[in-house]
Amino acid sequence: MSKLFYIQASPRAGRSHSMAVADAFVEAYRENNPTDEIVTLDIFKRELVPFDGLAVQAKYTILHGQKHSQQEVNAWKAVEAIIEEFKSADKYVMAVPMWNFGIPYRLKHYIDIIVQPGYTFSYTPEEGYKGLVTGKPVFVAYARGGEYPPGTDYEAFDLQKRYLEMILGFMGFTDIRSIVVEPTLMGGPEVAKAKRESAIEKARQMAKDF
């Protein structure tokens, strides 16, 4: 039995195009893998630990073996718990809308918590950076109001998919699958509806061999 970890990075629930596609993927996956465990993380509802001065201080004092306080230990344990929850999965699904050409701030907050040396990546002078979350597939449903096709002048504005695939690869992911729903605004509601329905059908098919 495998564990699928579904990260919802949109606060729009039923109105979210990215979540509609990811939901369809997860539903089809469940139908094909009825004994697998599916865990959902809504990052707009989960109380994420603040990665503030205390957590940053704890990171450096504890990881470098320096003298640290119990308060720092507690702060770092909270970070470790979120990392462990993430790493405990065998497969991942993400619903990610574009916000200001990038990703939602709550997803960036979550990434800043889990991307830590010794946990999701390592570094040595001989090997350089090395991802530690390996051999696990991830499916990402992206949605954006405009269009940013490869090879066009608008491609440079896409800091959503490009960044997320970079940071996933940095953590060790090599099997990264995705669907992009675009445009959800600039083409009008009928275009958005057609793009969403097409993406949902494609997601259901992709889930069969995930």
C-alpha cells in the first residue's frame, strides 16, 4: 500500500481550476488504487509554523552542533514534524495556481520549511547539492489567468511552473508530471470552461499509471 500526499495550494476551493484538475486526478487514482492511503494538506487551512528568527536561529545552532536552548529545540522539532510528514509519502499531487507570475505565498512558506539540509537535500564539495527525496513521482496541476507558451515573449513571466519544477528537482524529484490550465481569465469564461474540462479528462487518464 502506498501513501499519496495531496497538497492544495489554493484558497478558492470549488472555484479553483488547479484544484478541480488535481481533484479529478486524485479521484481517478483512488478508483484505481482503492487500498492506498490519501492524505490531503490544505496549506491555507493548516497552521504552518512560522519560519522566523527563532526557527532560523534554531536551524543554525542545532544543525551546527552549537549550544541551543529548549525553546530552539521545540521550534526545530515543529519544523522536523512538517518535513517528516512530507517525506513519509510515496507519491505526491499538487494543485498550484499562479499568483503574480509565481506561486501562492503560503506554498512558498511551506517550501521554505521543508527544504532543509540533511532532510530534503545534502551538500558536499565532491558531489555538490544532492536531493534526498528520490524515487517518488509527483503530479502538479497548474492554473493561470493568462497564457505563457514556451518560445514566446511571455514565457519569461512564468515563474510558477519553472520555479516549482526547479525546487522539486533540487529535492530529488525526477518524475515530475503536470497539466497546465490556461488561460482561465483572458480568454473569457467559455474558453476557461473548455480548458478546464479538457485538463480534467487528461488528468483522469494520467492517474491510471501513476
